[in-house]
Amino acid sequence: MFHKKRSKAQIVGQVFIYAISIIMIALILAYGYKAIKDFSKRGEEVALITLKSSMQNAFKGIVSDYGTIKRPDLDIPGKYKKVCFTASESDGVGTPLCMAGTADYEPLVCSVWGGRDNTFLLPDGSDAFSVGEITIEGGAPYACFNVLNNKIKLQLKSLGDKVEISMS
């Protein structure tokens, strides 16, 4: 029987091929992870833009039609737990959203309250935008709606020059 001996060069060559294969697999996995992460981030951005557009259209669509009541079906992206609206004429002073130590305290919302944004997506409030002139039912300075199953239940009523928000 004839035994073939392997040379040291063949063994070194195989180790080199294995090392290159491991590096290539690692690069492919890293690229795939980054691509999936980017797609996920873009999906969240699209969901936020869609929400913002839907809300603004719902509010602007009824503002001039006095007495109209609308209950929009709004899909809220998964990372948000509450949606808060601030009344256009309110400055936030003395409200639980702006009082440190209260359960509803949201310092970011308070820091921009009174500016042009009147809709805040919590838990962090960093995503904010304006839906036009609004007031809260009963004259409250703000209203927060819990997100349940990625939706909020609210009712919009046109007052002619602004929209009143209440629970649906």
C-alpha cells in the first residue's frame, strides 16, 4: 500500500484558505446585520412620517367645517407609549407634564411647549410636530392618549378656527 505524505506547504495553504473563509463569512454577516438594521430604521422613519401626515390631514381636513366630528384611525409606531397634545393657548406652567416629581413629568415636552409643536410622541418626546390650532375638551392645557395595540382613540371636533380633541 502506498501512502501519500502531505507537505508542510499544503497544510499552510489549507490554514490560509480556512482563515480567508472565516474572514469572508464574518464580513458577509456584518454586512447583512447592518443592512437589516438600516431597513428597520428606515421602516421606523416611514412609519413616523406616515403618522405625522395622517394626523395633520385629519386635523386640517375638518378645521374649517364647523361642528364636524371625526374619529381618525391612527396607527402609532411601536416604540411610542403615549401621544400628547398641548392646547394652542396654553404655556404648560403648572401642569403635571411640567412639574418635576409628578408621574406625568416630561421635561422635553415642557422645554418646547409653547413653541410651534403641539403633538408629542412619548416616552421621550423627541418626535414632535404641529397639527394646527387645537384646544382640549374642558379647557385642559394638554391631553395624553395611551397607545393600545399601536392605536390611539381620540375624537376631533371642528370649532371653525381650531380643532377640539377629546377621548373617543
